[in-house]
Amino acid sequence: MTDLVEKAEAAAARAYAPYSNYLVGAVVRTRDGHEFTGVNVENAAYPLGVCAEKSAIVAAVAAGYRPGDLEAIGITASPCGGCRQWLFEFRFDEVSYRTAGGEIRTTTPGELLPDTWELP
């Protein structure tokens, strides 16, 4: 999903990352075609920052979408471990991101996090 990664790259310019200067953007596409944008937002209390993927997913949830409603996501970088669990839990079909080498890779949440777990 090259188009989602390109939209995520445009969104990354709006990220708030004064500590790392590492700007990340993400765009979620729902099964009915809506799109939600997210960016990373850092905080001086480091663990309290939020990843771009999570902020895009949260925007979709706030609009009424639930796991299974989100089809694809484009991200400007490989997702962290915590976000990989979010992507799995929200049952995305496709995850596209720009690799460190500059290529766009498309995969599934299960391939990104092969030994995931679910609550009963």
C-alpha cells in the first residue's frame, strides 16, 4: 500500500518529537474506505509518549471502528513491538512501512509478531 505510506510520510511532518527528532506518521484505512491519520507525540516523561500507529488507531476507535473494521495501515517506519500487538489485536489485513533501506514492505501483523497472544 504505497499510497498509505506516502500519506503517512506527509503526516509525519506534524509529529511532536522534540526529544528524539524522530518524526513518525501513520494512516489507517478502514474497510469502508475512511482514513485516519496519526503521528508520534513525545513527552518529557518518556514512557508517556504515544506512537503514530496507536494515535491513528485511537482516532478510528473514537469514530466508532472496532477490531476487524480496520483494513490496512501505512507507517513511515517499522512498528515497535507494542504497536505490533495493537496491529494484531485490531486484525489488520496489511501493514505497509518504509524499511531502514528505503523500500516499502507490506506484510501482515502475524508475520510481524508470530508468537502473539490473545486474552481468552
